Amino acid sequence: MNRWNILYRGPLSSCNYSCSYCPFAKTKNTRQELLYDAECLERFVEWVESRKEPIGILFTPWGEALIHRHYQAALQRLSQQQHVVRLSAQTNLSCGLEWLDSCCRDTVKLWTTYHPTQMSQEDFLAQCRRMDAMGFQYSVGVVGFKHELEAIRELRRKLPPHIYLWINAYKREHDYYTPQDLERFSRIDPHFSWNTRYHKSMGKSCLAGHTSFSVDGKGDVRRCHFIDAVLGNLYDGSFERVLRPRPCTNQTCGCHIGYVYLEELSLRDLYGEGILERIPRV
Ligand code: SF4
Ligand code: SF4
């Protein structure tokens, strides 16, 4: 049985932070909208519980999910399932962490991001230390702004050596980095160069749509977050007939959660079991 890597993105769209570079709409969800998001999540959790395949899940919300009790409860519940082999969530790590204590340490591994304009480095590192003390693994990421280079170096120095610090390249400005900048950031994140490019993907083989797929709140299944065509639905079972290898139909792929499935990059060798939470083997 193939392991499925599922990227879940429900209707939640609000965040407790307001980063200037945020690629997502900054909204404030109403109580009603949050209830609907919780209903969608409950349905997804029930579906996962009903399956037998090995499943890995990365929650990739439009905003911050882990400050909400329903996401915390979903992780607690799913981490007790034998066939759920990995659970991760993209998070700014601003939530309280007590709820994590009842999650399985082998299954839950978080994708955390540090946002320097929203939290002090000291406070973020204190959260990391709490995670360490509780025995959870996680990756830490930042956006590679040149004016933040010193602060990023400092973060690297202060994080435990075994915690991977990834840097997302700032790609909105063409030629933003000089070769020297690229070298400086690569000294901090040895895998930085993968993220500095939009990988040519048109016609190339990608596992998104085969062993990895994305699911929205209604259960609509797409091969990834970057191609809008709906392949089928999770809840009527129609998605299963259409999961198969197929070439990419976009010109390029520039986001880690997408290009790691482009076969010619062989990034599955680099990330192995840590592909969802972005923890490389080396
Ligand atoms: S924490 Fe993430 S989702 Fe929230 S505003 Fe910042 S970049 Fe956007
Ligand atoms: S290469 Fe990127 S855009 Fe193309 S199918 Fe794969 S994940 Fe989607």
C-alpha cells in the first residue's frame, strides 16, 4: 500500500499575526465561519479514521490553525491512529503547547515559522525549548530577507544543532540576491538553493496527484495547491479512481510543498520520512 501524503486546507483564513509579506488574505473569521471550519475538519478526521492506508497529513491553513482548539483536538485524535504515520502543521508557534502532551511524539512533527516582526526571537526560542523539553521534533523556517541576515544567523546559533533551520527565498523581486547573498544564506541553510528557483515543471513527472494530494474543506481533491482542477471528492470516493502518475500542467513550481514531489529533483531522497514537516535526513 502506498503512503498518501495529504495536504489539508480547510476554509480557515484568519491569523493572529499580520506579517507584511503574508501571501494569504488577511481576514478575521467570524464565529460562524470558525464553526464551519471545525465541521469540515471533523468530517476530514472521521474520513482519515475510517481508512487503512498509511497516511501522512500536513495542515497548510491560509492562516494560523493551532491557536484553535478544533485543530489541536484533531491532531490529538489523529496521532492515536496506527495508520496515521505523520502529522504536521504549518504554524507560527504562537499557541500554548500543553495540548501537545497527549500527542504521539513519533507522529506529530511541526513545520514552524519564525516571523520576526510579530514575535521576539527570545519568545520564539522559548517555544522551541518547550518543544524540545516535551520531546517533539520540528523544523524552523524564516523568509530570507537580506536585512534579516544577522538575526537569522543568530537564530541558527541559538537553536539546538539538530533542529533544521530552513530559509525560504524572497522571490518577489527579480535578482534580489547577489551570488554572495546566496552563499551567505546557503551557509545557514545548506538546502537553500532549492528554494531560490521556480523549477520548470511543465510536462514533468510529479507525484502530486498520485501519492500526494490536497484536500479542501468540502473534501474536493486536487493534485496540489497550485493546480485548481478538481480530481474528485474524498467523501464520495471518486478521488481514488483518479490517483495516478501524471505530468505537471504548470510552467513552474516554486513552493517547497509542491516541488518536493517533482520526480526529477529527487528530493524525496533528501527528505525521506520528513518530507511533510520539512526535516531533511542530513
Ligand atoms: S503567520 Fe503566516 S499566515 Fe499569519 S500573517 Fe504571518 S505569514 Fe500570514
Ligand atoms: S510540480 Fe508543483 S505545480 Fe506541478 S503538479 Fe507537482 S506540485 Fe503541482
